[in-house]
Amino acid sequence: MPAWSPLLVQKIEIHALGFVLRKLQLNRHRDAEVAPHGHDFAQLILYLSGEGVQTVATRRHRARTGDLFIIPPQTPHGFSVAGHSRPLCLVLDYELEAAGRVRATHRTLSPGTLNELHALLARVPHKGRLTLGDYPAILAVVARLLAHAPAEPAPVPTLFEKLRAHVGTPARLGKIARDLGYHPDHLNRKLKRESGLGLRALRDRFRLEAAQAALLREPTVAEAATRAGFDDPNYFARWFRRQTGLTPGAWRRGETGSA
């Protein structure tokens, strides 16, 4: 059972303003906590009432009426109640059409902007097929919410981002170094100077991040192992336990490690 009660759901596909809007939803939180999870799309969450603690990646934010969060794709996020009022949240699922990336954002909207959004949302049908006459209100909601959250231009990949791209490949460390244009020893020394970690340790760190993200998304540990670049689920389980002190299943259930 979902941790929230949907009060308004419109699954749509609108291509406009440099993005693709997939869904507009109004949720009343039912449970006291939503476990960290991620999506393949960007998500915007606006607290219309109530309060709680919104987590985005490793950061925790106190969320109250008017707080708006933009969450990039694949970014773990969750929620826990703080106070006596279960939040009512507006949620948009969207993707960018143009090259670039969504920047994680937290800001607070003014009371005037919130009143304007409430008036626009009142014009959006709660169910049934949309008509062309419904689109202006939806686009006005999106434009108002994203007005101060432009996409960042796509950056030139750094050495660490290039290394991260090799996480899902079974290549040996020597081949990874050569693919990046370095002799293995030179790359190892360079990475240790810049990060304090060598090539193997950095690859393990990036693989662990990819594995944890996959465990949040995929229905089984075996599928998460494949998504994270491991051919053998048993080896993946042993490797994951060496890194975290937990089995993949125990980590996904939120158990506490003993190592």
C-alpha cells in the first residue's frame, strides 16, 4: 500500500518549455515515513500544508508549507513526519528535452505564489481525460514552479566522472586506466593526490553508490546486481557485504550492520 493517498492524479505527456511533463499528482501522506527511493525522471515536490523532514541524497531538510524541492533523476530521497500534521504535497514527474542536468534545489515560495498555485490547481480536473482547455492551467503551474530552477548546462566530464562511467563494466583496472589515457601507475598516483584514494578504492566507492541506487529501484537483488554491472549475484552479495557489513537484502530493509 502506498505511503500516501493520491487526491489528484493526471498522467499526461506534455512537451513544452524545454521539458516533458509526465505526471501531476496531489498526495496526502498517510504513513509517518517514506523510505529512500529514486526515479529515472526528475521530480518536483511542493509542500502545500503540513510539515516533516525531507531527505535528498544525504541531506536532511525541515519541510513546511511553501517548501519546494527539485530532485534530479536517480537521486535517493525520502520523508519522515515531524509535527502533528501529515503533509499535502504537489508532485510533478518530468524530464528535460534539452541537453543538461537537473540541479537539486530547495527553496521556499511566498504566500502570494502559493495562493496563485492553489487557484491554478483548482482548475485542473481531478480525474478523467484532459481536454485542450485544461492544458493552460497545468502549464501555468509548471511554469510558475520551475521559473527559478533552470537546468545547468552539461559540464565537461571530469576525470572522476569518466571513471564513474566505467563502473558498470567488468574491465580490469589496467584497461580502465588506458581507456582514460593514463598509465595505471600514473593514474593511481594522480587519483591519490586529488582524492586520497587509489583507482581500486574509487572504483569500489562508485560501484557501491551504483549498487545502492539499483537496490532502491530494482525489484530483486539479482536484477540490482545486473544493473550495477555484476554478472554473478552471489559474488555481488559477497562484495557488497565486504563494503558495507550487510547483505544487499539487509541493506535494502534498513537493517544496521555489525561491521
